[in-house]
Amino acid sequence: MEGAAKFEAQDTTAVDQRFRLLEAVNCDNLNRTKGNWYTAVPPLTRCKTGLGPVDYFGRTLVAGLPKNIKIGVINVAIGGCKIELFDKENYQSYTATAPDWMKGMLAEYEGNPYARMVEMAKIAQQSGIIKGILLHQGESNTGDKAWPEKVKGVYENLLKDLKLEAKNTPLLAGEVVNADQGGVCGSMNAIIATLPQTIPNAHVISSAGCPDGPDNLHFSAEGYRMLGKRYGEKMLSLLGKK
């Protein structure tokens, strides 16, 4: 998820310098260059997006880990895409019919977000250790019971391409806007809930109670903060921290 809510002043101030972003595109407006590390001040997806789950995921980890530990994130996302976009073997059949509003976003990743994610992850591995993979997607696949298998394909390709072991690489997958908020895709959460049956080291992050925006599709800024914190708390528990 690239993040649809506008970030607010509280989101751009006092970002701990231990929370780092590996920029995945060139952003002249932010004075950021692809492939370099920066303090993770939003936007963290491309150059002009909003607040997303990863913002408060990282902040939560920094707050809960020793002062000598840095947290690095790579955020590659296309709003409104299906999981098929990240299928390394078949993504071109998806991009060939992509709507016009998506084409500009795709162009920033040279038409292949999966390849850009792997490219950046390999740079990250030169100075750090990949500890997990975050996923927040599903709205565009609502009702697709094959979604867990499709996610498994992406996950296993990442493990192979980055030489990672499944037992050491948890997949944290967040629910979409919950039915308790009137989420228009809330029914997808029942399918997301089955992901650990397909990927043993997958963990579902609840969106219950996370406020959404007026479209009942995206979270509000506060909803993203809450959801991101839950991602972080789960990751801390997987690292053996309270």
C-alpha cells in the first residue's frame, strides 16, 4: 500500500534518525536519489504520496529496540494494483492492460515494481539483514480465493531471489479496512485470514477499529498510524521483544 491519507505535522517532525528509508525512485522534490538511504520522513513511497502503514511500523520498532539498532525499510507500491502486478513471470500481461492513471506510477519503477524491489533489497543487504516482508494489498483482489496462492508465489520468488530462508523471513500481511468501519472491501479480510494456512510464517495484522476515510476504502491518517503500530508490535514480538 502506498498510503492515501495526507500526512500531518506530527508525522514529519521528530523522526528518529535510526529509522531509515532506502529510496526506490528518484525524487527531485525531496532531494532524494534512488538507491540511497535517508531518514524515513514521509512520503516513503515515491515522491508525492501519503502516510502508509510502514511509517509507524518503523517508528514502533525504533522505540522498542536497543539504541544501537537501525531500522531500514524499502517501500515499493502501486495504489490500486492487483497482486498479479508483482508476479515476476507474468506481470507484463497485467501492465499491458493497466488503466491510464496507473501508467505514470508504473513508469517510475520502469514498469516492473517487483524487479525494483529486488534491486533495492540487494542494495540493502550490503549493509543490513532483511528481517521480514510487509504486505498490504487485497482491495483489488476482493473475493479472489486464489489470492493466498498468488501471494505465496511472490513471497517464494523473493526468498529465492534474495537468498532468504522462510523460517527467518516472516511475512506480515495487514487486513484491509474492516467491516466495523464500513469497509467496502471488508469481505476480503476473511481470505487474508487464511494466508497462514498457505505460508506458515505469515502473520495477519488486524485492522479492527482502525478509522477509515470518507471513501470507506482507505484508512485515515490515524488509521494508518494504528495499523502501522500493530505491524511494528507484531514484528517486535517475532524478534522476542515485548
